[in-house]
Amino acid sequence: MDALWISLQVATWALAWASLPGIGLGWLLARRRFVGRELVEGLVQLPLVVPAVAVGYGLLWLLGGQGLGLAPEVLFTRTAASLASGVMALPLIARMAQLAFEAVDPRLERMARSVGLGRGQVLWRVTLPLAARGLVGALVLGFARALGEFGATIVVAGLVPGETRTLALGIFEEIQLGHQDGALRLALLSAACGLTAAVVASRLTRGLGHGGAR
Amino acid sequence: MSWAVDVRLEQGGLALDWRLATQARWVGVLGASGLGKTSLLEALLGWRGAHVGLAGPVGYLPQDALLMPHWTVAEHFARLAAPPLALDRAEVFEPLGLTELMARPARRLSGGEARRVALARAILVAGNAGTLILDEPLEALDRLRRVRTLGLLLALKARTDVRVVVVSHRADELALLCDVVQHLTATGDQRSMGAPATPELALAREGIHENRLLGEVVDVAGDAATLRVGAAAIIVPSQDLVVGARGVFGLRGDDVLLGLADPGRVSARNKLTGTVRTLRPSGTYVELGVDLGAFDLSTHLTHSAVADLELKPGAPVHLFFKTRSVRLLALLPPGVPDGSV
């Protein structure tokens, strides 16, 4: 149960890092045309297409003393695990948020402007409420992604019992030690968490794409 | 100059250059559906194509209403920036039948209801001195709602300085509302906008020669109502009418019969006497203007009928027409002066 508790904490913090940038990037990509848009889109999706271990190595290089050394003290802590999970969840959140924003008819936003609402009011009273279901779905899927993160986490957070031993890392350790029962138990636990998140996300995102329609 | 804008549209293979420069405040655009009228209006709004930059507040009634699906009807009116308007909100909401819809979320309105809400929103946003852009404002309205909505728009025209572009595929609606009517036509992908025409000319092109009568209902008995038009009394169908109601009525020139003597007992309820004022040949017909004292009526006769009856200016004539020939076009709300419609 320790591993589940650590996993939930790590995933919550990962979501805390990744949700605002993810939703912001999603909005930017859905609503703004700018130079280098494709590059930004590519960079956002990068963690999805390179091996997670490579992302972990990148983080290690940014944080650790061998590289830029931005924050060597966080390596092999729960913070490092949540950073790694957050980076891996970000592309998913950004992509889902982009789809949620794209499902809102931009003519509705124009109409809202033309009846006298300011840009901020349009975002707050029109765009966000209409995209809300999709955005919550994006966060739930991001959370599930963070919950199962392994490759990047093990590089920057290692396998510190009671500190960074999440469900995914725990399964790996149990297999290494030849503890079939323990591995199975943790695997079933992660499957239950993932399934719950998937069901919640699917309920929330159902009907997405009609967000702007009457 | 009420209008001085240049709308250029090049989109999806569709091209149009519309220079709108006119003293007229209410401009009608007549055109069949599928010509890209919505694109044209959204180009005028600056939503697509080169920015036109209309000054002042602009109220827009789009074909698809564009209500905020998660707001109630009331929220649509509570949250808009509304400049001064000579009409009370109740005067706008009542003819459109919005009062009972106020608490309803917009996503649960029917298509027609949503468009009525969107029309009221556009009117309130434009205020007394703004711009109104209306895409088929009378589409999907039942008969009574249509005549009341036309009355509301005529009241708006009489009591405010709002300038309007209204698009419709019905010449009779545009002729009733607008100062000029322009015809949108297509040749392949090229769209062209005809020169501004008077409402009468726009109607004549559609083969409609209609007299307009402004009258007040003085009596309703069974299926007939008595209308006072100037000093004359005219019998009309009583449908939708109550005593005291004022409306604009249409009477087609083709429905008016003319004789040199009183026809005696005939089924037509309306018999009026007057004198020929004008005789104007138009194609195979002669357009005859008759002075009835209280008002003028025009009717169309063949050349042979004119010759046979030896009609000349000043000749005394009898006109008669059926009750059902007089159609209610617009039911006016109170406060519209007689001279304004």
C-alpha cells in the first residue's frame, strides 16, 4: 500500500506541474497561428515519441551536477519522480486540451466579443466552460499517464524504498527479486487505478466535439 | 452617407466585391440560398476576409443563431453591453415571444426560438445608433410571429437611427423593410451585386405589384374585421386582429377589379369610388393610379380594357375587391407614427 500512496502523491504533484502548461499549450495550438507553431507542436509531442528513458536522461542532465546542475538536490526524491511523470504527462494533456478547445466554435467566441465581452471574459465565460469536459478528461488521462510512469522516473528518481518506490517501480523491483506474488499484486493494483481513470475520462469526454454546437 | 464600405470576399473559390455606398439606412440583399450570403455578411462584419471596420456597436443575427449553449436566455441579455435604445426591452421581447423563454438554457431551444433570441440580442447590441446585420430574420417563424416581428422591425426603423443590412430570399419582406434592395446573383463562382433598386422596383422584378395600406382595426365581427384607412373603411379577414390593432396590409393590383358603374350586389365586400389619376403603360399592361380620396390604389389593366372603358385621367371609376385579397403584412406595436411606414 506504500507504493500506491507514493504513486498517488507523485501523480498528483505531476499533475500540479503539468496541468497549467499543458492546457495553456493546448489553447495556444488550438487558437493561435504563429511562426514556429509546428516546432512548438513537435517539441510538445517529443516525450511521446522518444524513449521515456531518454527523457529521463535529459532531465538528469538538466538537473544533475554532470550537466547543467539546475537542482542536483532533488534527484532521487519524490519531487524528481513527479517532475519526470509531469514531463511525460504534458504531451497528452496538451494534445487533449487542444482537441477540447478546437471543439469550441470560434464563431461563438467572436459573437461573445461582439456583444461586448472582453477577451478575458470570453475565455472565462465561453471558451473554458464549453471546453470544460474535455479539459477535465485531459487532466484525468494525464493523471493516469503520470501514475504509470516508469522509464523517465527510474533514471532521475531511482528506486528508493519509501521515497520513490511507486507502483511501476515496485513491480520492476519485485520482478528483479523474483517475487511473483508481489509483482502480480502491484500490477493488479495499477490496472485498477488505470481502469478507473480511463472510465472517468471516457465519461467526461463523451460528446466532446459538440461543445460548441447548440 | 449611411453606408460607405467596401466588402471584398475571396473564399473557397467564391469572389465578390461589394461597394456599399448609399444614403439609405436600411439596405436589403435579395438572393437565393447557396450564394454565400452568410460569407458576405461575415465579411461585412470583419469576421472573414479583409477587415471592413464598421464603426460603433454591431448587432448580428446569424443563420445559426450562435447563442451560448451553456447560458440561459436571460443571461444572454444580462451580459451584453447595451447602448441606449428608444424601445424598452419589453417592447423587443414581447413581439418575439421571449418572455416565457427567459429561464430556458439556450441548448434546449428549438431552431426558431434560438433565432428569435438572437434577433433580440442583435437589436439590443446595436442600440439607437449602431449597425444591425440580419441573416434571414423572418425564417422559421410562424405566420403570427412573422407579422409581429416585421412590426417590431418597422418600429425600430421609425424610432431609431440604426442602420441595417438585411439578407433574405423574399422580395416582399425586403420591400416592406428596406429603403433600397440589391440583388445578389451568381455566374459560376463570381458573385455580383446589382445596383440599389427601390423596393417597388425590386417587387416589380418579381412580378409583384402590391399596394400597401396602413390601417387601424375599428371592428371585428366573426371572420371579418373593419379597417380604417384614412377616411375609408375596408373589410379584411379578422385572423390575428383585435380592435385597436394597427397594421400594414398588402393588396395586389391584380386583385382589384374596376368598373364604370356600381356593380350592385356582388360577393366582393370592398367597393370604393374614385377618379383615375394616372395611366402608365408598362409592357403589355397599363398601370392605373386611382385617387380614392383617402389614399391611392394602383391596378393593372390590359390596353384593350383601358380602350374599351375609355379611361382617362379624371374619369370616375368604381373599384372592388374581395376581403381575402387584403393580407396582413406587419402588425405594428404602439408608438409607430403613420408617416413612417
